[in-house]
Amino acid sequence: MSRRHHAYGAVLAAAALLASAACSSPYESDSSSKAAGDRTVRPVEGCGAKAWTDPKDLSPDRTPARCLPGAPPPRPLPERRELTIATGTLSAEYVAPLRVALDKGEFDKEGLDVTLKVLPTPDALPLLAKGDIDALWAAPEAAVMNGVKGGFDIKWVAGNFSPAAKSRSGLWVRLKDGDTADRVPMAGRKLGTMIGKGSVIAYPMEKALERHGGGLADIRYQQLGSADVLTALQNGGVDSAWLLDPVWRKVDGERGYAFLGGQPRGEPLGGMLYGRALLQDDVDAGVALLRAYIRTVNTYFASDYKQDASFVTYLAKLLKSDESILKSTPPLVMDWEIRSGTTSRLQTAYEAQGVAEGSPLPESRTVSRSLYGEAVGHAP
């Protein structure tokens, strides 16, 4: 697509300085063959103390990790590498950092030829485990956990986003006589969802239901198409529904509806998943991929990116989405880090839904923070 002029002057100037500095930073031979977690981690220009936050910090108002715009600077691989990343969609806003990284040449700066391939998670998992694809932009859903228990060498290596304070994406209920927004008896009620059981929304849904006398095992599920969820809630076909951006705006502020809760602020529930190829066989490429992603976040998504009208126009065209709809919802808080205990909380919710197989996995089997730590120069 043609390049548009945007108001990024200072941002791109900083990026250019950091990129030029990176040209004299070739890979060290002593780390190229080492597995993740056993590598030498060096300071990274433009990424200081603010480039890492304590994983145990679960506060909703936590400031996400950030480097300077244009950082971490590229470190091109000695030989170009072709990588395929599977994703369930190319048009959702949470995929924007990957789309922008590809369009702006951030992957190319690392010596990576990246292809984004649309695949649903169940289809992508065995391909990731076999090495037929290199990464998966998704979430540690029940299918992922069950796959790891079954022998798949897959880990969650970077986060994606958490909701803004003004977001109302999440569980909405149609109020009945006697209900109030503070007290809605949810046990036995029907929930409409386009995602179904085993999704990461099980965790925030469980938290919301427990505050209203229900639980994941106490509600009735009805899986619906994306175009039918809101209609079913409005016409009484379901009692509640999990509404995504921007659908929730149709009922926000309307009488007779209440928002019960959504994804926890400050806690990403998805992002980048790696298989053995980037976890063990070619860790340099795995770090390079995350470095390009993190640099894109720091350069284009560091704060409220929707305040830049020209960038929103660019993003809408890139995602092939309606610009007015993109403007109508709060920006996502892009966040490459993974909070401590998230996969344990997810597995508890999957067990409550009856979709977990075997015993829960420890975090050491499901998460690796070492690659994004290396990308920003943070040693464990």
C-alpha cells in the first residue's frame, strides 16, 4: 500500500537514531545456539528501567512497560529468516501491532520475512507444535493447555493488550424485574457468546458471575454467530452476553441493561505463542520477532494512539475497518508483558467449565518471559 504522511516527526527521528546505532550491533556468536533462558542478556539502548514491570504487579492502573520510540533498536540476523505467524483474524484491533510492524518494515529491519496467515487456534496448534508455522497470535485457551499436557512444546512468550479504563467490553445482562446493576442473580440464566467454552474470557466471566451469585457451572451457554449475540440479548433470546468492541456501545447507557465486568485491566490474556522452533532451535529469530513487535508498540502504540487522527485513518485502512467504528471505542492498552499467575487463573476457569484435561500446569510449563526480557535488556 502507499505510504501516507503522518505526524510522527519526533517519533520517527528517534527511531532513525536508534536504528542507525543498531547497525553496528551484530549478533554475538556465543548466544546464537543457546536456548531461551540460558542466554547472555545485555543492556539495550532506549530501554531502561521502565522497559520491565514486576510480573506480580496486578494493579489495574499499572503503567505498562515502555522503551523510547524506535526502541529496542533492530539487530538484523546474519541470515534472513522466513517466519509464519498464524492469527484468527487480520482485521481486529488487537492484531494492529503486527499489521503495522509488517507495513512499516519493522520485521524486515530484523532480517525477518514474516507472513501472517489466518488460521483458527485449533487448526494452528498442531502446526505450531510440528514447526509448520513458527508462532501463533492468539491466547492460552483451554485447547492450548490441553495440547501442552498432551506433549506440545508451546509457550506463551508475550502479551498483547488489556482494556482501557473506559472500556465496557465484557459481560452484559438484560435486567429483569427486581434486578439492579449491583445485584443480578445469574445462576441458571442463559449466556450468549460467539466464543464458547474454553476461551480465555472464562476467567473474567467467572469473576463477574461470582459477584452476582453465579458461576461458570451455574449458567447455560448458547453459542451464537457474531452478528446474532447482540440481537439475542436485545430480543430476550439470551439473558446475558459477552459483547466485544464495538458492539457493547449499542447498549451502553440504555435502560434495562447492566455491565457486570470484563477483562481485568492491566492483565493481558493473549499475545504471542511460540513452538519449539523459536523456543529452542532458533532463539535469535524468536527474540528478533519480539523485538520488532515491541519496537512497534513503543513507536506507534505507546499511549492513546487514537488521539492522532491521521494514524486512526491509516489504521482503519490497514485493518480494512470502518474508521468511525474504530474511533468509537477507547484505545487498547498494548502490553507485551505477561502477569504472574494468569495461566493458573485461566486453568481454574477452564476446570469450572469442564474443559480442562488432567492436572493444572505450572507456569514454568506455559509461560516464558525470557525472550521479551532479552529484547529489552532485562536479565532475570
